[in-house]
Amino acid sequence: MGEIFSPGKLMLTSEYFAMDGALVLAVPTKLGQEFYFEEKYDGKSLIFWEAYHQNKLWLKAFIDYKNWQIIETNITSSAEFILKTLKNVQSLSTIKFKNDFTYHLKTNLQFPADYGLGSSSTLMTNLAEWAEIDPFHLNSISLGGSGYDIAVAKEKSAVLFQSKPEITYERTNFNPSFKDELIFIHLNQKQDSREGINFYKSKTKSQKLVDEFSNLTRNILVCNELENFSQLMLIHEQQISKFLEIPTVRERFFADIPVFVKSLGAWGGDFVMSSKFDGFEDYFWEKGFRTIFNWKDLISL
């Protein structure tokens, strides 16, 4: 049985503005998604799909891919998404789902689904590598989005990414000297990314503002002092808060915190980034936020 792995991601800069071409800095996580595959020629054109979540089976689907029909499943809505995605794989690939093979395909998501680390992007990237197709194209026709998460999963590295005028990205070594002072806190308030994206798209933005976030990303990338990094993160938060006309996560939950707090990805949920201070663990615990990672425990670099 073959195996492919793609890491999850955290988006450190630009958030929604990535869709308008702002430069993004994103990093890979140690946890990701595994994909196992086995195939044999038997003239039956069948797919046996199993999806595990932290090694616990949650989805089974038995699919006839000659007629693209779900023969049997335990969760219809999820199986329909898998069928749609695999049909897209067939349309893009010259080697998969073509010659009456039976496929045994298994996935295992290593992190909780509400972490927002990229359950979909890691799936798309794994399938694309297996089928020898473009992961950005597969993601575009299956899900949409800027594609920065695909770049991280594909490269298994921190990346600088831009979606416009066309998708461009490069591996980068973001390994700040103060990384051991950085922490990530899970808010346990999963956000609807599509809802946030639609709200962002409804607002008028200027190229000047897009360029400001690109410049912030460049400055953050080369920052070598925590104090300067913290200030840049505060500016980043204030700029997006002003544009979206919604409070920052610091204003909502951590008004008395003595350090910066930076939203990561969809605002208001998933993870935020901050830095250590005296009593920081007790501070977050008392506010009900008990999932805290050090940089070295979450980020893969």
C-alpha cells in the first residue's frame, strides 16, 4: 500500500487580502493528513473509500466510478463531496479512474477538524500527488480559495504566496530567532471560512491597501526582534479590523493582555498567535482557552 503525507498550515499574514493578491506568509504544521492507496485491475471500476479522524473511522463510501454512483455509505453528504472531488480527479488525470481498476483509498486526518489547519487542502494535495495532476487546479474546481494552503501542503515548507495576477509562490526559511517566545492559542470557535470570504468580497478595497499588507509581510519576514515583530502584528490586526469594521480578537477576548494577539486565517476562530509573558498559561486558562502550543510543538520547519 502506497502512502502520501501533506502538512497542515497556518496563515501568518494578509488573511482575506490574499484573494486580491496580497503577499502571504504561511507556515506548515507538524500535523497533517495521511493518504494510503492500493489498486488492482479486476474490471470492476470501484472505489472503497475510508476516512479516519485521528485514527478513528468516521466515513466509509463504496463508489461505482464508471457511473459515478454511491453504492453504500454511512454519511451521504460527505460521500457526495468525495464523489464530486474524485470525479474531478478523473477529469484532470490521465492515469486514474480510467481502466476498470478497483481502488482502496484511505485518509487519516491527524489533527482535530475544528483546528482549521487544512483538512481540505491536505486532501486535495494528497489526491493531486497520487493522480499526478495540478493541486491548484483540483482545489479550484472542487473548493475554491486563494490556494496558499495548497502551496504549503505541496512544498512542505513555509512559503511566500501571491494569487494575482497569477498564482506564484516560493519556499522561504521563516525561522525567527525569537520563535521560542511565540505561542498559538486555539479559540475553539470554528469559523465559516466561506461566510467570512463572502463578507470580505462585499467590501470595496483599494490596491494601495493590498500593497500595504504585502509590505507588512515583507517586513515581518525579515524581522529579527520580538518587539518589532509584535508591533508589526498589532499594525496588521488594526488594519484588517478597520477595513472589516469588526473588533480585533484582542478587543473581544484579551483586552488586558500585556502582549500582542494576532488572528490567523478566518477572523474570530481557530488559532491566534501571541507571545509568552509571566503567567501566560494561567491567564489563558482562566479565560477558558486551554489549548496552547509552543512554536516547536506545532510548526514544522
